[in-house]
Amino acid sequence: MHSWDEGGVRARIREMAARDPGLERFGADTHRYELGPALPEAEIRAFEETHGIALPADYRSFVAEVGNGPAGPCHGLMPLTVPRPEAGEEWAVDDEWEQDRVPGRLAAPFPLTEPRPGPIGPPADALSLGTLMLAEHGCGVFDRLVLNGPRAGEVWQIDPDWGGFVPARPDFRTWYSDWLASP
């Protein structure tokens, strides 16, 4: 089952916001506990067709049933089909978002079958082919959703300078639900 409880997710986000009125929690000053509207099926389908991919079911159902960012882990869930309203502030996440939309990039084979811990060094971009950036931690660290291959559906974290490119959660549902469940 891939369906989400939209009302439950939104209620939990309201609770989180009420507990953090000063936006002190990491990333809250960016996403502000605001969840955008869900995307129409036609818009999601057009994105998939344009990029030659099928989004993992749990992520796809989230943007269709709950919302299209930004409330979420780290500095928030990136929108699927349009840039953040604040795009253009020279924030690395916006460049990463645009890079994902280069033709063929999302449909390219994910090059890793095993984690690659430790410093990666340049060019780290080649390792993120076949993945969709979900959120930014800061300092060039991103959570990415694997779109194809044996690791499809997993959320991996890429930290080119220190941590490498390694699995973070088994799927989008776990990744987002863990954030919702955090204090």
C-alpha cells in the first residue's frame, strides 16, 4: 500500500510547528513547516514522461496525495516540478535541482550497486545519475532518491567531502516518516 494519510501528515507538521515557534530546529527556517499543495496526476505523469522515468510509488503517492514540498527533513523537501519560490538566491540546492532536470540525467542508470563511503572528490556529479535530489543538509550534502537499478526506491545521502554516497533509508516513506516521528 502506497497511500498516505494527508490529514495525519499535515496535523503532525502543525504539531511540529507549534513546538518550534522560533524555527530553531535544523532547517525549519527554510521550510517553515509549510507543505505545498499536492500535484495533479497529469503534472506528475508529464514529469515522468519528460524525463523517461517512473517515480518510486511511495514518493509519487506523497506528491500526489499530500504535498509537493517543502516541509520535510533537512532544509525541506524539494518540489518536483517547479523550482522553489526562493530560487535564485544562489543556494546550492537550486543548482542541484536544475541539474537533475537536464535531459537524460534522471533516466540514466544509477552507477552504484554498493555504498561508497569516505571522501569521493570530483566529479561527484557522475555518481548521482539516476537519482532525484530530495533535500539538502548544507555544505554540499544531499539526500537523493534512487530512481532505477537494483537500488531503486532507496534514499541515499551524498557527502562528497567526508561521508561518500551511502544508503540513508530503505525508501522515501521511511525517510519522510522518520522526520515526522522525530521530536
